[in-house]
Amino acid sequence: MTIAGASDAHWMRHALTLAETSLYLTAPNPRVGCVIVRDEHILGQGATQPAGGPHAEIVALRDAAAKGHGLGGATVYVTLEPCNHHGRTPPCVDALIAAAPDRVVIAMCDPNPLVGGRGLARLRAAGIAVTTGVCAEDALALNPGFVSRMTRGLPWVWLKSGVSLDGHTALHDGQSQWITGPLARADGHHWRARGCVTLTGIGTVRGDDPRMTVREVETPRQPIRAVVDTRFEISEDARLFDGGKVWVFVCRIDQAKAERLARRNAEVVVMPSSPRGIDLPSLMRWLAAHEINEVHVEAGARLSGALLESGSVDELLVYMAPMLLGQGRGMADMPAVAALAAAQRFEFTEAVQVGTDMRLRLRHPGHWAALVQALDQVAQRHQAD
């Protein structure tokens, strides 16, 4: 493929498109794309494979080698700093140095303390020119959970909800099937598939008995399903106990019940308590410690409100249907604020029509700014070195 006069930004956007192909694949690793270019011609390209498989740089190098291309005079575009440590695979920076391209262009430095600029330093020491920061925020948008886990010790959490124009998720009697249309519901499964964990509350399990699996899109793996169940009330006959991995977070334990559930691949985890039940910030830190990058929440008003009140929600994913319900159940059960200045505020990042509904995405501005600042600090440390 040849594109005359293409810029670094163009090729990095191409690498980001490759990274998107691994959206459901790579956890707990980041989603990374790589394209190798010489004279505006693609020599090789690829994306990171499932954990334990080759990283994007290795896939692209193998692709170039299979086509008989050396890398003299070439530029490698990669969406994340090449790793410089042995994890599940050998360091990618060694393979790049051996291939000897002229340049390596990187979207964002790796916030992993095991990497953190060391890969770039080794490339430069080997005489390879390095450029960083090309389309950095676009690369971050593909990997907010990985960056959050590495820099904040927390996963990136989005709260999904289907609402009417007047903000209700169900009629006053709880009926909610269906507020949004079939295309919006199918689109929601993309977000389930993207997450590492799908989280709900015991109220939703009791009321709806959901399976919580990804069914509307093809995915090579199902996210772990998790339930916040303070008093350990979950029925052992719940449909989500189907053999797939389930976490049940509780504040008190029935050991015999926990052992029975363990035989069905469900782990019961005792968490600290708070006035509203489980201490949700502690839960989020536990998830990050267990290599969870992104959490997809589909819950009722009580858990949704508790997550928002605790500051645990980083992003809202709202499907809005063109209907008015009048009296109904709200999206989140939260205490009233005394003044508008005290309201939680999010920023719109997307508004897209999906079938007859609208998909709205909103980020918590402070949480996003913290990720951007953390990456800037990593980059500055590297520049100082």
C-alpha cells in the first residue's frame, strides 16, 4: 500500500486503527497497533495478540519479514512505547534494535513502571531516532483502563444505562423491557465485550436474573461477571452461574455456600464495608490488583448511585430513547445536592444515533485529566533523561 506525502499523524492513525482490532483481545495487556513504512509504502503491520501472544511490534516485524522486507530506511509507528522487560513475552525493544529501522514514532510512553521511558532510551542508544507524542490522546482513549491501573491503581469504570428522554430507566413498577431499541441493545454488547469485568448488583440479579454474557457481537473471550452482594443473598440457581468465571463481592461469608459456588467457577470475595454496603473504592483497588483494566457496569439505581457517590465512575455510557415515561425509576439513587455547584459534572465526548436511540458518552473531566497528566509526567521524565 502506498500513500504519497503521508504524515506521521496519518500513519499513527493507521496504527491506531490496527490497535482497535484487538479491542476484545489483549487484557490485561494494552491494545497496541504497529505499522512499518518506507517511502510511504507499508512493509508490515499488526496488532497485539491475546496475553502470552506476540505484541504488535513483533506481529508487524514478522509480517515485513514474510514479505521479504528489511527495515533499512524504514519508520516504525507504534501506539505505545515498546516494552523493555520480560513479561509473558520477550522485550519488543530487542527485536526492534535487531531490525534496525531508521526511526520509531510512538504515540504515548508506557506508564508501566517496568518500562517508563527505558525502551525509548535503549532505541536511542542503538542509534535509532525516536519521536514521541504523536496522537497521544487517541492512544490513551484506546487504553484508559491500562493507564489508569498503572498510574492510579484503579480500573477505568464506565456506567451503562438505557433511559427515556426524561431520565428514567424503568416504569414505576420496574418494567424496563424495552426502553431502548434492538440496535442500541446490540451496541451495548460491544461495550460488554470491551470490558474486563461486567459488574452488577444483587438487586438486578434478583429482579432480572441476567446472564450478563456477550451475545450480540463476536468475541474470543467473555468478560468476568461480578456481583456486589453485601449480605451474600445471591441464589445458587442464578443464571450467571453457568461455568464461566464469576466474582461475588460480599461483606459476610457463608463458607459452605461459597464452597458450593466455587465448584461452579465462582469466587466469593469478602470486602470491607461502608455505610452504604461494600466499600466500593476498596473493591476497585482489588480489581486493579487483579489486573482488571476496564469495568463495565450495568446495575440498578442503588448500586449506580453508590458508585457515583463514591467517585468510582470515570465515564457514562447512556442510551437515550425518544420517549417520555412521566413517573418512573431514575438512573441513580443519590442524595440531593444543596446547590448546583455541588453537582457531579461530566463532559460530553460523543453523541451518536444508534437506530432510533442516541448513544451519549461522557467522561469525568478530573479523572481523564489525571490520566493525561500522568502520561505527560512519564514523557517529561524520559525527556529529562
